[in-house]
Amino acid sequence: MITYIIRRCLIAIPTLLAISIISFIIIQLPQGDYLDREIQRLEEEFGDSSSLAQVEELRERYGLNDPLWKRYLIWIGGFVRGDFGESFEYKREVHELIWDRIVFTLIISIGSLIFTYVLAIPLGVYSATHQYQWSDNFLTFLSFVGMSIPAFLLALSLMVFAFDIFGIPLFGLFSAYYEGAPWTWGKLGDLLTHLWIPVIVVGINGTASLMRIMRGNLLDVLGQPFVQTARAKGLKEVVVVSKHAVRIAINPLISILGMSLPGILSGSAIVSIVLGLPTVGPILLRSLLNEDIYLAGTLIMMLSLLLVIGNLLADIALAWVDPRIRYE
């Protein structure tokens, strides 16, 4: 197991390096940079270029006159040391802007994963053990509806429904009273009352698809000879399903766990923009539009790091459940 973990960690290093190079180049592809936009804004606002000297000073300060490869090396070297640079737009250190947002992004993503698996696995088992009954058909219908509705559309619908029917504004993670306030038990409770909406919205699509996967896997396993043997021994059906069939059918869902993270993170980003959540999504979109390279690059690398760690944990969990994976 230790050798397997070390091998997976070593594979993650060049993966992150390649992601950093590709993302940095893509961010730099548009013509000009943030300071070119600033020059245009100053000329439109004041009618002259009186602040061009200040802009050129900032260009030297941020190293924007350096070659692309040199800028990349400076940035990635600082990233490894924990120095993420300074945001052009916010005029603040990047680490001051992102930590709270990364924490909230993780809370919503992990909450959505827990919601997805806790709901999808038992529903998939129930649907498979009641194949072609009205309950199976009803769950199948709900799963197709859940997979077909985009998360942002569901978020918009819930916002309209909650405000029109109950007069509750579903916007943000905190009430106006606790927005910007120091952490207290009251603020934590307020967070929990607002958190369930984005968790459910982000997790609905994954729940629907995983339920279908669990149903199909379990139906395949229930037809295997060892299941027939267990039934022939006189074991109760609930024991056959829970102790023998589900343990085998659940293995693919563990491997899917790592592949589910990109969809959950991207889905939470769109939902965050719609619901006004203080997560990575809105600030990443704004930084990309404004070519705020150090802020955008750091956020992309952080999200990539989370995805690599998530996939690594999923691989370790799968190897722990199925020892054959360690030697393949």
C-alpha cells in the first residue's frame, strides 16, 4: 500500500507542473494585460494619459516587461514558497483574498459529495432490489429529471420560489447581520441555515447519475454465480444484498469519487455566481476577465491541487477496498 501511495504522489508532481504551465500560458494568451486595460480606463476617465508613468512603474513592479518564461519561473517559485503575489485589481496579497473562499468552496464541495453518496447509494440499492416496480420506475424518472436540469437553473428556480412563496432571499452564505462579523456560534448557525441550499443544488446532478450507476452495478452483481450460491445456502435476501452484493457493486463508485470532483467544483462555481456565494468561482471568473494573472493562476493551481488530492484519496480508498488494484 505504501509503495502504491508513493507512486501516485510521484505521478501527481508532473501533473501539477503541466497544469501550472498550461494555465499560465492560457491566461497570457489575450492581447495586452491588466495594466493595458487600466491605461484605457484612465484615458476614458480623465481624457489623457497623465498616469502612464505610474502604470509603467507598476509594470516594472509586477515584472510584466519580463519574458513569459521568466514570469512563470518567478510565479511558480513564489507559489512553492507560499508567496502567491499581489492581485492587480484588488491591490492586496493573493493569499489574503483566497483562503476564506477556498474554505467555503471546500465546505460546499465536501457537503455536496456527502449528500450525493449518502442519498445515491441507498436509493440505487432500493431501485435495483425493486426492479420494474412502480417505485423503481418513479426513482428512474426522478433520476433522469435530476440529470437533465442544470444546477444554475435549479438555483434560480429555488431563489424565485423561496422569495415569492416564503419571502426568504436565498443569496449568500450569511444573513446581513452576520456578513463581515467575527466568528461566533450564532454566525456558525447562520452559515448552516444557508449552507443546505447550495449543497443540495450542487449535489442533485451527481446524486441522480450515481443512483443510476449503483442500480446498474448492483443488478449486474445480483446475477453473478456467487450471489446465487449465497441464496442457495439459505441466506436471507437482505444479507445477500448488503453483505455480498453491495460490497462488490460499490467499488466503481469509489473510483468515480475522484472523477466527480471536477464536476462538483465547476458546478459549485456556477451556482456560487448565481447565489452570490463567497467561494472561488466568482473571483476566479472576475480575475480571468480582467487578466489578473497572479490571482487567476493561483486559484487555478489551488483547484487543481484539490482535484489531484481528491483523486489520490479516491485511488487509495479503492486500493484499500480492492487489494488487486495495488499491483495493477
